[in-house]
Amino acid sequence: MATCSFSLVIFSTMVLVLLSTSSGARYLEESILPKPEVPKLELPPLPELPKQEIPKVPELPKPEVPKVPELTKPELPKVPEFPKVPELPKVPELPKVPELPKPELPKVPEFPKVPEFPKVPDAFSTTNP
């Protein structure tokens, strides 16, 4: 009994589509089919409608604006002058703080130099015979 998987159906369909587009099958089919002829419909001429005149609206009289009496500007009250504030006495200067001497670091005694030991030749070196 033969089985057919879904992926095989999709794959074969895609191959057919690609082959038909590359071989120009669609172009051949379209060139063989005759083009349908559409009959031209003749429309009857539209009747001309008479122009309607819009009646003129009578002009309304402009309403008169009543005259408003001019308002007088209110006088602002004078700002009273304040007496000048007497100058404040100067702040007394603080006495200068004497400068403290810079702290000195304690002297560290120097360590004696370690004598260099002579190099011992390597017993396992590859350069010696």
C-alpha cells in the first residue's frame, strides 16, 4: 500500500508551478485565447436643465451700536516713600589663624641590600652536552 505525505504533495506542486512559469506556458495559453469583444453602449444625450435663478435676499439694515460714554481712568494712589534704611555696620574681620607647620613623616631606616647570589647552572638544561 503506497503512502503519500503532505510534504511530498506540496513539493511536487511547487515544482510544477516553477516549471510552468519558467517554460512560458502561461504566455502560450494567453496568446491562444481570443479576446472577448465588449459591445459599446451608446448613451442617450442628457437633457439640459433650465438654470434656476436664486432670488436675491433683501439687505437687512445694519443695527446701530449705542454709544458708550468714555470711562475715565481711575487715578492710582501715590506710593508712599519709605525712609532710607541706614547702612548696616561692617562685620568685623576675624583674626587670621596662624598656619600650622606641615607634619613630617617619620624617617624609615633603610634596609641593607640583599647580596646577589651567583647563578647556579641548571643540571637538566638541554644546552649542556
